[in-house]
Amino acid sequence: MPRLLPEQVIETCRARPLPTAIPGVPDPLPENCIAECALNETGILFNGEFRVEQAVKALSTQVPNDTLTWQHVIEVASKKCYIITVGDSFYLRDVAKNLISPQCIPSSFRFLQCTFSIVYRDCPDIYWNYQNDRCGQFVVALNNCHYLFRHIWDI
């Protein structure tokens, strides 16, 4: 399965320093900051606004462009995950209660986690390498691990 974010974006965002901590407020989580950076770098987040169509476009550039199956999987995953993770501003309650940092909010990370999970789950069969014994067993084990993907089985 292809990576859905360009390696350059991942490396750039990993190298970026975390925002300066605010006294009396929880520190921002690195994974939230890296995800927010990645969405900014790809144009999915623009001036603080999440753009679903840009998400589909940016994530689709990393998959083989000769198949509509990939395009459909990414479009469905992006739209569902937007509604679940970005459309619901769940994190604002936690920010107000001073439970999480107002910097690097978790919706970016949760969007990517949700999208990647659905794309993995719905990966077109032709991209699985079942002929390789180790890979085939690994894929079967992952797909049967409902704990690993339990948050997406019903999506």
C-alpha cells in the first residue's frame, strides 16, 4: 500500500520544532503538531480552514493514477473522516477544560489516522501481495484484529 503523504512533507514536519509551551497549559502533543504541519504543507489546511476536496486531491497524488478504485477509496475515506473528526469540534471542550493544548489541535492527527485506516481497510485487492507467505499471513492477522481497527469497522 502506498504512503498517502509525500516523504518530503513527513520529513519537513518531523524536523519542525514544537511550539513553545504556554505556562499552565498542557504541552502540545508531537503527533498532533506533525499532522497539523502535514495538512498545512499539502494545502489541506489553509488559513486554519480544512478543505476536503484538497484532501482528496493531495492524498490521491500518492497512489497509482491509473485506477479509479484508489480515487474512490480516498474520496470516501476523506469525506467520512472529515465529518467524524473535523466537523465535530470535540476538542474545544477539552481545550476549555484545560485538558489539552490549544496548539496543534488533535483533529489533524485524527483525520489522518481515520483516513489511513479506511484506505488500508479498503485497499484494492490487486495491491495485496498474498503470494508472499509472510505478507499474506501478516495481512490476514491485521485484518482480523478488530482491536486494531475497531474504531473504523462500522464507518
